[in-house]
Amino acid sequence: FGNPNAPVHIVEFFDPACGTCREFYPLVKAMMTAHPDKIRLTMRYAPFHPGSEPVVKVLEAARKQDKFEQTLEALFAGQDRWVINHTSHVEMTGPILESTGMDMARLQNDANAPAVAAMIARDLADAKTMNVTMTPEYFVNGRPLPQFGFEELKKLVDDELAKAR
């Protein structure tokens, strides 16, 4: 998301079943809106919750229909309908996914593409290399948060924005 040439690059490892990821998503979007063309966000997967990987596959399939952001926001908004006791249930996402207007047959086909599984494996390998053990986990211009929290993320982003001036 955002300007590919932005001076500040946030990388977020997230799990679509993560409640904290759902809470932080609009805060990060607001930061990007406050600094148009200055912040780029790359969202990478860390499907740590049981059952999350099929939901990640659905998100990647939605991307092929140019509906990633809309689908992510719909899944976050309806998270209480498909995440039960910290376990994802992709079979309960149908009404949410249908509300986005996606081609559901194509979605199923695209979700099972080998390239999607390979990308998830890459993200998980990178998460392990970068010591990501929970979601969301943020890196700003390659720097990890010194301590988890929105204020810490905002400070790191503000520091990088100041350097870019």
C-alpha cells in the first residue's frame, strides 16, 4: 500500500485471525493518510493462529481479483464470526467473502495455487529469520520496534519521516 518510492517503509507481519492486527490496521492506515506519499506498507503473513493459513490463501486469491484490501477489511470487521477461541474457521468466511463481490469459483481455484503456498512459506521463513514470534510485528525501514505498542510504532515512523526531510 502507498507510494512505492516513499521514504518510510513499514513491513508488518500479521495474521488475519489476530485481534490486535485488526485493532492496529486502521491506526496504520491513518498514519499513511496523514503522510500521503511518505509511507509505504508491506503486509506479510505470519499465520500463527490454528487454521489461519487457508484464510491467508483466500486473501491472496482476493488480491488476484483486486480485492485484497476490501477483503482484509471485511474479514477484520467480521472476525468474531470466523475466529473462535483463537482458531480460524475458513469455512465460516463464506458470507463475508461473498459480500465483497468476488468470483467465488475463481477464488477457490486461485487460493490453491502452488505460488500462494510458496509465498506463505517464504513469509514464514522470513518471519523466523527476523525473530517474529507474535503478530502484529512491525519493522520501519528495517528497524524493529524497540517495544511493542502503537506509540512506539508512531515514534519510529516519525523518526524516519524526520530523517527523510
